[in-house]
Amino acid sequence: MKFEPRPLEETQDISRGRASWLDGLKLVVSAAVLLVTGYVLLGWLAEAVAMSIPDELEARWFVAQIGDAEAEHPRFGEAQALFEELLEDEALRQLPYQLFLLDMPEPNAFAVPGGGVGVTAGLLDTVKTETGLAMVLAHELGHHSKRHVLRGLGRGLLQQSAVALLFGQSGGTELIEVGALMAGRRYSRKAEYEADEFGFRLVQRHFESTEGATEFFEWACREEHRKGDAGGWLRTHPLSRDRIDRMRRLDGGLRACELD
């Protein structure tokens, strides 16, 4: 049998499929490494900037006031008195702290840049004890003390700017935004644990007893159980039962989350 080699045009593409697959994999891996590296560098830069901003500069840059100035609640005066007592602590940063009321039924509280702390009407309706309310306020002061507010704001602004610069404003960035969100979950949960500990120690220093300090977290724990929210990989906050357990280690007299 006589051997007849194939013409070059019939053999030159034999390995192209495999080479193309390997090149594609290398490109995906390189892009992933670049995105992760960029995320870490942006996070580091945001952390460095946030930690270096003087208290007086934060107070000048940001307007702390939030909520409705006309909102009223019969327990807001009590919350204000507790807030003022906690502000006497020397461990706090030198910010123009202000407490504001939001006329919202959902139990919630949060800190905003510049020293603002907001509480909802729903929170004041839910947390009945003085110590429980003080703990919520102290937790938000913990976010200010640890600069979580500025650090989170800086991370978000830098990451959004990077996404807009790389991909424009035409859409198609949802997957990238979800990736950045997931990458920040551990940071956010760590911040919550730090604020819990700071707040709990603050309550310990200013009140004779910590009995009732976890009242809001007990309520949240029961809500999580009722709604079947026992997972957590998409949560920004840790599970309430885990937070209660951590506070129990700070004070052995506290009870665990009771679901019955």
C-alpha cells in the first residue's frame, strides 16, 4: 500500500481545538486572579484610608442626621438618656454623636458616618428592657469605634468605581457585583462580632448587671428560627444564636437562645 500524506490544509487544524481550550482556561484563571488581587488591593486601600481619617475630619465631611425630625415615640426619651450615659465612656472616638428616630415598624438600628445612630420605632416597641436597649445602642457605637462605617463605605465606593471603570455603566456587571458581595461577607460578619464585644463591654462598664443585654438578639434568634433562616452563606450578619454564644463567653450568666 502506497502511503500518501494528507495535504497541509487538512492537517494543520488537528490540534487547534485543544490549544484553544487551554488558552481559554488560562485566560479565565488569569482574569480571576486579576479580579481577586484587585479586590484585595482595593480593600486594603480603603482600610488604610478609613483608619487614617481624623475624627474631626469625619465629623466635617459627613452629616450624621438621618430619619424624620417630626417622628415621635414614647420611649425615645429613654433611649436618648441611655445613649447620653454611654457617651460618657472614654473609649469612644471623639465624634459629634447623635441619636435619631426612624418611623419604621421593622426593629432595626444602624450607624451612619459622622457619629449618627438611628433606631426605628419597631426596635423601641420590641426591646422592652433598659439593658437590652442600651446594648443595641452600644453595639452601634462599637461600629463607630472600630471605624466599620467608614471602612465599609470606602470599600463600597472603591469597588463600584472599579467596576464602572472596567465595564462601564451599560449593565452586565451583576455577576461581578455578586462576587464582590460574597467576598465581603466574612469581613461584615467579623465587624458585627467586634461591635458586639465592644458594645457588651461598654454595657458592663456602665450598668450594674448585663441581665437582658441580649434581649434583641434573642428576639432575632427566634425570628430566624420561625422563618427557617438557619443557613447563612448569603447573610451579612452572623446568626443570632452564634452572637449570643459569643456574648455568653464574655458573661457566663447569660442564657442561650431559647426557641420554645
